[in-house]
Amino acid sequence: MVHGRSGALQRRVAIIGIGATPFCNIDLDPEMKGLTEGEFFGAAALAAMEDAGLEPRDIEFFYHCSANPKFFNNAATPNMQVAEWFGMRGKGSIHHSEACCSGYIGLQEAVMDVASGMHDIVLSGAVEMANGIPVPGKPAHIRKPISLDDMMPDLEAIMDRAYTRALGGGHIGQDDWIDLYRTTYGLTDEQIDDTLNAMAYHGRRAAALHPLAMNRKPFEEEAKEAGYDDVMEYLKSPYNPKTTQYLRVTGNAPQADGAAVCIVCPAEMARRFSKKPIEVLGFGSSCLELLRPHNEMEITKEAGRQAYEATGLTPKDIDLLFVNDFVLPSQLCAAEELGYLPRGEGWKWMLEGRCAYDGDRPINPHGGRTSYGHAFGCSGMADVCEAVVQLRGEAGERQVRNHPKTAMLRGFGGGQNCSIPILRVME
């Protein structure tokens, strides 16, 4: 694999505003039912402006992303179709789509824009309506639930099929990395099962404290309702069956509807708008086609190398890690690959709760994809928003205990894209 060079930003850039909607299933949420993509994105954008003390006229340019706008919203130019909802009439904008990595790329594009000197105040956001699709010929708020037949062609679209046949839906190697981990370090299937259940459990503990999370019901309550006194016994029961060799239902991310937005500006201007600006120190990026063996591991390794090179930091400098874990084992495996946890030992840390929001090496303090919910292209931007809240020290009950100054976010999407930003409290 050819290694890319990742250099320092030529102009320091900081996040000055964030906004996000709840992650939900709009058909099951009476407060959200009937909202459109424009209303979701607009609400998050206006919240980010309020957070930064800005008005729509202050935004010079905006970026819009979603995983698949044509499939989920029947929109070919979605940036234009949401602009009216937050005062962006006539403003320049770009739409982009990189599957579930879209939100992280959205931050990267906005930062590079400001770092280049092209604009000073840039908004970047993501939105996804992942629980349904448009009804042909009807207004945008009328949608129908997604069926398996609907999803199959869409999943196949993430693979290069020039010389291969479609595989019946984009297989992204859900067990690939954790199986390699198990065999490399000699773990038993039971040890892997216990580790993944512990990870799911602590993710739900965090999500239960988050007002925007999709799944907030503690597993203790679910266990009691199912007749179990022991929550771990419940998580290994038929109420939580395996969906692959290793993954159980609680290790798969529920699809969500939602939006999240951030606003960036040059660091030298940041304190005009925010008392606690968060600087974006740099990025690492890597991509490999889906069918390459261990592609998630390889691109995480390379993007992490670039991020450390660009910022001059080492794993010891990282206080808080976010991992796109729509496949739960990615949380453990990526943490070790990036040096945040010791190789071959991270599973023990997970079992001991040391990576929970209240542990000494926290990961995904909002609950991760399996409990916070997964709004596909929007999830990465939701991670950015949570990272900013944590670095500001404004997370309340779920505030991580180690007073983080520096956060790393491992983005991953489509089974092939990886983007890793590093954020730090601006001194």
C-alpha cells in the first residue's frame, strides 16, 4: 500500500458552533413525524448559528452531505433543496457523499476551505432520513418504510462491479476484523462474546444519559422485562440473538433519522464567536476498495499514521476517541490500531469498563452507533458535535472523567473510506 503525505494546515481553523437534532425513527417519534430533510438540516444549522452567535447572513459558504440523497430523498441537488430552510438563498454550496464517512469528510472540506483562505466562516452539515424512502409523486414528508428489496440494490452500489458480479448486497466484512483479532491473540469465541456484550452495555449506559440518543432505555430495564436479573445473562440470551458468527443484535447499529452541523472559522477569529473554540489540528485519509481483505484495518492504520504525522502528536496525546462502530467490534479493533489501547489487551479494558464514558480511557461517550443510532452520512458529524461538547466540558452527566483536551475521531464509511480528524481545546 502506498503511503500518502499529510502536512500541517497552512491556516489554523477552529470549530465555533455546533447543532444537532435528535437521532430517531420519525415514524415512531410524535415530535419528529412529518419532518422533511430540509427541516432536519435547517434546524441543526440554525442551532449551530445560535451556538456561535451568528446569523444566516454571516455564513459565506456551506457544505451539505448525505450517504445517498437520490435513494433516501429523491434529491439530485440536495444542497439547493435545503438552503431555504436556514437562510442560505443565493449562497454558494457543495453537496458531497462518501457513505457513512460523509460527516467526517464534511468537516475536512470546511476546514480545508477556511485553511486555504477562500472563505472565513463556513458551515458544514449532514442529514439522513435513513428509516424510509420517498413515495413517488407525493410531497417530501410522505415516506414509506424501507424494505429489504429496497435496500439490496442500494448496498450493491458501494462496490466496484466492473469485473465482478453483484454479491446480493454490499457485504462489508462484519466479522472480518474481529475474527482476525481473535485468531491473532488466541481468544475464545466466549471471550469475544463477553467483550462485545460489555461494549454494548457501556454504550447503552452512555446513551441513556444523552437527550439526542435514539436508544436510551437501560439494558437493566430490558432484562427485567424479559425476566432476567443478570443483564449480561440477558445479553447472551435468545432475546439478543447472534446475527453473524460474532455479532449479536446489540452489536448492530439501528438506522436513524437526524441532522448535525458545525461552523468553522480561522482560529484567530474564533474567540469573537465562542468562549471555548475547538481547533482542528489536522486530518489523515485513506481509501481501499471494499473487496480487499482487511481493508478497514489497512485504511485505519494509514489514515491514523497521516493524522499523527500532520499534527505531530502521538497516541499518548489522545484523551478521547470516537470510532464509527456501526459494526461494534470496530471500536475495539480501531482503538488498538491507532495506539489508543495496547495491542492484544484492549478487550480486557472493555470487559473492565475502562473505555466507558466514566472510565479512564473513554471511547464514544455518546453511546456509539449501536445505541446513539446510525444516521449513515450524518453520524460522523454527530460525532464531531459530541466531541466538541466533551472538549468544552459541557456534557453534564455523561462528561468523561479525564477532562479531555484532545480528541481523535476515526471515521469509516461504505466499507472503504476512512477520515481521521484530531481536535483540541484552543488555548
